[in-house]
Amino acid sequence: MTAHAAVPTGATPGAPPGAAPPDTDLSPPPGDDVGVTTDDGARLAVRTAGAGGTAAPVVMAHCWTGSRAVWAPVARRLVAAGHPVILYDQRGHGESTLGRDRFSVERLGDDLAAVLTALDVRGAVLAGHSMGGITVMAAAVRHPDMVRERARALALVATTAAGLGGRRRERAMHVCLRGTLATQVMRVPPVGRALTRGVLGRAPERSHVEATRTLFVATPAPVRLHAAEAMTAMDLRAGLAAIDRPTAVVLGLRDELIANRLTRDVGRRIAGAAVVELVDAGHMLPLERPEAVAAVIVGLGSRGSGSGSGGEGRGPAAG
């Protein structure tokens, strides 16, 4: 059975409503930068922070045309709460390179498995936003034993397992993303911000709109296109019923990028998943509502510490 909770503007789950100032600092928490090389030669840029924290480690996968900076406001809160965090740039994004394999959802899941294995992370909460949530689900579907061994819970934020295709959507995607037109348009700050505005919810912070625009421009056009093609073709729904980690699904009720019905469907398909719905929030929840997202992850980190739950929490191995 899926549990639902609606959280008002400025509130965190379990806390009374109140005004929360926007977090405009997108710098990740201080830590160590390491690299993980995948079996197809991609070099993934990883930041580990909060070493010595005694709470469950959290591994964070970011969205399409994003970078680990998107998770920074949440990561800082988690480190302050005692959680070691591992943030990485997905292949072709940020400081990470592409490998030999074609961009695919399956490959993203394999990349996450590579990060967990290379850093010997155990007892972790796997948190994914948008494409990052797809990454977490792909890892759970493709590597179920590894996820059982190394993860205690999943946090799936503003994401979906299917439904991003459709002839009209795919035609529009190719027009917008192929070639340099999208980059040229988005490089003009006022125009780019106007086009990006709808990705966030009610009354967005200007710096969040600008950060989203800048990250889009920084992502190479071929990566944008191939990642979008992979996500429109995917369908992970059949594998979700086998996921047996405690799971929370978080959505913004003003998300115009991924329909709420698609995100709720993920919660319906994973046994026992909780669905948290954030009033007035859009798609970029780690930027818009870091307190609420962090609170969900902290709650997951306190669960599943017994047998068969991914073991005791252990952050990245020193080396």
C-alpha cells in the first residue's frame, strides 16, 4: 500500500509549516574529489563529503542536463545531520566523460553500481532526482543483489519509470535538441531564463532558474539529445515490483516536466513506497525544497538498519 503526504510550502515532513528562505548556495560540501572509471572507460567525477559521519551514507544521482551541484543544498544539510554523502556527475555531464557504450538508461544504472562498488559503500540511501531517479531504478532492476547488499533505502525525486515517449513529444525533442539551436537560444540569459522558468514551481528563486539554465548550456548537445532519447525509449515498470528496499517517492505538485501521474505510478508499483507531494513545488526539488527532500532522506536513513537491509552504514572506503 502506498502512503501519501502533502507538504505545504516552506514545510518539511514532520515539521510545522513555515517560511523557509531559498538556498542560493550551490557549492557542494567540502570533501574529497575522486574518480571512478567504468568498464567502458567513462571517468565519473565524484565528491565525497562528511567523512566520519555516523548516520547512513547517501549516494546522490542528478538530473538530465544537471550536475552534482543540483544536489548541493540537500547534501550540505545531510552532512550537517551526520550523513556521509557521495555526489557524482553522470556520464557526459559536469566533469564526467562519456565511455564507449551508447548512452542508455541501463548504462546509467551500471554507472551507479560502479560507484557503489568502487567506493565500497554499504547501508546507503540511494537518492536520485529526475534522470537520477531513473538511474537508481535501473540499478535496482539490473543489479538487485548488489542493491540489497549495499543499499538500505531509495529516495526517488521527481522521476518516472516510463511514459516520456510519444510521437509529438519526440518530434518536439528532436527539433529543440538537435544541433546548436537550443544552445544558442539558452545562452542568452533573459531568453534562457524565460524558457527555464516553467521547470520550477511557484515563485522560483532567480538563482535557481539561472543555475538550471547554465547547467543546460554546459551539457554538450549530443549528450542532451542521446540522454533524452534513452529516457523516452525506456520502460522500467515491469521490474519495480521486485524492489524490496524501503522507498520514498517525492514530487512537486507544479512539476511541468514529468507529470505527477507518472511519478505517483512509481510509488504504486513499489511495495510499501511512501509518496510525498510538495505543494507549489516544481521539478527542481533539490534546489526548490532542499529541507523537505533532506528530511525525507534522513527518515529513510533511520530505517532498515537490521538484517537484510544493506548492512550497517559505511561511507566511501579510504584509499
